[in-house]
Amino acid sequence: MKLRIPNLLDTIPEVGGLYLAAFLGGSLGVGRFEHWDLADSLWWGVATVTTTGYGDLSPETLPARVIAGLLMVAAWVFNILLAGLVAARLIVDSDAWTHEEQEEVKSNLRTILREMREARRAERSE
């Protein structure tokens, strides 16, 4: 069984955009239930998604804790996805041959091999 990530998560901007939406939604949602101002909500969100967790702010209400837990799991997933996408970009071999180039080389080698065989036959028949 092959695990397939949907096309929505196959580029850094797409994953980054979804990550930003989850960050803002989670941070502002927790802040609303906890009656925090915007700065505190975003500060808590940054500390949470970066797994720093200073502890200066923490949700007390049940709805805020549920949102916080979901944001923590989402951040974990998005961090892994972003790391994988960045790593994939870094290890791409820009000098790798395309499929068409490989087929052209194979065709050229077949031609060379055929011509060499014909030349050997011509030498033997002389």
C-alpha cells in the first residue's frame, strides 16, 4: 500500500499557506476563549508551533485546550511536511539526465553497436 499525499500539500507555498491558516486560526481561537489580546494570542501561537512552549501563557478553558491540542498536532505535521519538501528541493540533481536524453543516448549506442558489427562483418569478408 502506497501512501499518497494529496496534491494540495506538494509545494512549499501550499504547505506554508495551510500552516499559516492553522497557526492564525488556532492562535486566535485560543486567544478568544482565553480573552487574550492579539499580541498575546500570536505570541502563544508562535511559542506553541515552534515547540518552545515558554509557559507564560497557557489555555485554561476546555475549548481553548482542544484547539491548542489540534494546533500542536497540526504544527507537528506541517513541520515534518515542510522539512521533507525543503530536503527534497536540496537533493534534486539538476545535472540529472531527462528521460528524453537517456533515450537518445540508448538510441545512439544501438546505432554505434550496429555499425561496429557491420564493420567487423565487412573486415571478415575481405
